[in-house]
Amino acid sequence: MLQHWLVREPSLCFGVPVYLCAAILFPLHLGWIDSSVLSFAGYLVVAAVVFSLADAVAQPALYRPWLSLIPQSFLSLLALGVPAILAFTLGSLAGPVDEALDEEACAIQGSAELDSVAAESDDTFDVTPDCAPAPAGES
């Protein structure tokens, strides 16, 4: 039964993971990396417009006058906004905790955390703290 339903409604099946990523995962990551509120707002607007355009391409009969995309974009913004704001706030709260834990882990090893651009840029993929190497005489 479920397999037949997936064949009939693949847009819903593929749309749910895209919506969850756009409304929860990406805003959580933006908050975690301490992105500005202005860049987060820009992300929300772009995501709402892209969702509306995808809906217009998938169902062109509903969008005969292209001006009807404007209210649809506003509704998409509302549908994305509430969970995205919560996820962004949660990420903003958790990000500094992660940074403090990295500093503490490096202090236990007797070194300091590296705050260079290269060290910070790989934190998206590598969650281990980037500690400065210990001096040559110490082990």
C-alpha cells in the first residue's frame, strides 16, 4: 500500500525532507556558526521564494497570473519562519557552548585552541577541537 502511494505522490515524498532541511537543519547550522540575524533573514526570504517557484513549476495551472507568487511566497515564509526561528535560536545557544568545550579540551591537553580562519572553517566537517601543537620540549 505504502509503495503505491509513494509512486503516486513523489513530490510530497521528496518535499518533506527538503522542507525539514530548509526549516530546521539549515537554520540550526546558521545559528550554530554564529551567523548574523540579517543573513538568517536573507536565507528565509530566498528559501520562501524558491519554495514558491518550485510550487509554480510543479503546478503551473494554479499560477496563471505570475503575481500570485507574491502571496504564495509570503505564506511560504510564514510556514518556514516559525520552525526556522526556533532552530536558529537553539543553534545560537548551542554554538558558544561548543566553542567553550573546545577551549576546555585544548586546555586539558596543555595547549590553546587555534582560532585561525583555516581552523574555524573546517569545524563544519571536523568536530574535533583544533589545538595548537605542544612545544617541542614537552610531551
